Amino acid sequence: MNKTGLSTAIDSRPRRPRLASLDRLTLGYVTIASAVLIAHFAGWRHARPTAWETGWLLTAHGLVMALAVLAAIARTRCTTRHSFLAEWYPAIVMAALYSMVGLLNNGEGGAYVVFDSIVQRWELAVFGRQVSYEWIRAMPWPWLSTALHLSYLSYYPLVIGAPAALWAMGRFAHARQTIFALSLTFFACYVVFLLFPVAGPPYDWPYPDNPATQVWAAELVHRVIDWGDAWGSAFPSSHVAAAVVATWFAFKGSRTLGWILLVPTVGIILAVVYCQIHYGVDALAGLFVGLTLSIATPYLRTFETDEEIRATGERRERRRSAARPQESVAS
């Protein structure tokens, strides 16, 4: 059988569903989160979720697991080269998983236990002061406040825009790797939030009343935090970590896109501290997590494309054919 016939034979075979790195990552995180939830319910350390909360959260985790398995099935049955929903489903469920972190950390059955006092001691050791408390009070300039609060808000379009732009440009392999890297970053941060919850400056210190907090951008940021923040999700700063990762992989796929995202990323690193949303060490930890996982991602996830799957199948079939006794095959 010639190479073309072999390729056709392999392509015509029904492929079994195969979990991609993204699916295994999602299943791994949900398994860890479910174990922490059960431990909390059993009386371990922090929150005391009620039976209703526990059941609801476990059901939600089960649905996410099912989604990861369905994504693997969708890739095998997709008639086009790229299955959008199979690659983008983490972006769809990430906000819900973030909310679940807050629900788990402050279950109605127990007290809110956080480790802000430890992080504040780290803050003093690193900066010699509580920089998140003092900065916005020392520089209450409306123009600076507006610029940095807008930088903070740019985080939301930035983390979605990086892989979306790469996908729109047809650089699907880079987009997939960016989605994986962002998912890895969020899940790593969420695990720390579950095991080491830190509420952050908004819950520990009064918000300043000065010209910096009276600009419209600051008021908008406060509304966003009031509406969507998760209890115990300050350390490390997932905003900083995810922005760094998105920009890193934007550079990998398109230098132009990377330069466009670099400016708001620097702004986000400064904004989370100036706007009294994170401690300074939260931002440093987020920067460390972002850089570390950006470097580690290529070693944790390979480019998984239909072409590579077929090429792997062809190589495997050739090895099997070589191991069999030679047979005469009519061409």
C-alpha cells in the first residue's frame, strides 16, 4: 500500500475521542476543587459550606467535567479543521469557576478565614510600608487615577482579545496554546485561592475619600469589584498573571499584537496596587506566576492539531507494517 492509500485508510477510520492537554488540565483542576470542597464540608480549616451549597457546587463541577469530555468528542467529529467550542469552552466557564472559589471560601456554615495578616507582613518586609494603602493617598491625582483605573478595566478585553485576535488571524496553533496557558494560569491561581485565601485591601482597609477616588473610572471599577469579586482571591493577583501570559503568547503569535497589549499589561501591574485592589506582593507574585507558566507551557502542552494526530497515526501504522512479514499487495 502506498503512502497516499495508507493516509486515506487512516483518515477513514473512526477516531476514538482523545483528551487534549486542555481537557486534562480542566479535569485536574475540577478534581482538586471538588476535593477541597468535600474537605471543607467535612470540617477542614476555612469555610463551612452547607449541604445545599456542597451539592450545588459538586453538580457544577460535574457539568464542567462533562464539558471537557464532550470537547474531546467534538474534536473527533468536527468536519472542519478547527472546533471553536472545543477549544474555547474554558473561556466560557472560567468566570463561573472563579465565582465558585468565592462561594467555597465563604460558605454560610462557617466563619470567613483569610490570611491577610501574613501577606501584610510580607508587604512590610518587601516594601517597608503598606504600599497599596499609601500610594493612592500619596498621589491622589485625577489624571493618574483615571489612567490606572482604565488600565485595570482593560484586563477583561485583554485576556479574551489575545487568543481571539490570534484565532481571527488564522494562527490557530498559537491561539490554542494561548488558551491553554491562560487556563493553566487561572487554575493555578484558583488552587492557591482555595488553599490560602487572602481577601485583599478592599476588605481590610477603608477606601480613601479624595480626588483620585471620585473620577468616573474609579467608580466603575468599584462597581465591577462589588459585582464580580470572589472572596479570598487576592494572592497571587490573577489579573497580573493572566495579563502577562496573554501578552507573552501574543508576542509569540504576532509581534504587532504583543506590542499593542504590552502597554495595558504594564498598566494592570501598577493599577492593581494603586487602586487598592491588591497588595504589592500580590502583584509581584502574579508577575512571577505569569512568567513562570509562560515559560513552562510549551513543555506542558504540545501543539495538538488534526494534522499531527494523523501524522502520528501514519508513523504508527508504518511501524506496524514493517514488523509484519512482507506481503504482496496489489497497488
